[in-house]
Amino acid sequence: MSDPTFSNIDFKNKMALVCTTLKSYFRYHFLHSLALFTVQFSSVPKITAALFIAGQLLFCVPAYSNGLGVVAIDDPKLYAMPFGGTSFMVGWASHAL
């Protein structure tokens, strides 16, 4: 007999969403890690590298922990993600200058 509160279809949909979300996180983390190799060619390499590393710590760690189910969606630790995204944007701007 099946439990009416949990169905196999809901589990498959949830796992598909988790896989899609993690795939997106992995792609952006990979691209920003590759960008760290080109930081040496920017005009201010130390500042640019610090911004990329701060972005990876502040954005990727909460994103991975949320995607893997370690923290819930309403956990205050996820409030660091916008600061990490902003750090990435400022890092790309300093890289372009």
C-alpha cells in the first residue's frame, strides 16, 4: 500500500530539480575557477583574485550546501549568497579594467 503523502513521482521531480541546480552550480564554479588562472593578466591581480576567492566562498559554499540538502532554504547562512554574487561581479569588473 502506498503512502498518500509521498509519491514516487514527487521524488523523481525533486531529484531532477536538485540535479539541474547542482549542474548549474558546478558550471559556474568551474568557470570562475578558470577565471582565477587569468587573474595574473589583470591590472590589479591581488584585488581581483581576492574578489574571486571571496565570491567562491560566499556564493558557492551556501549554494552547494543548499543543493545537497545540508541547509534548508530558509537558513540564514544563505544570506551570504548575494554578497558572493556581488563579489563575483566586482571581480569581473576589476578583471576587465
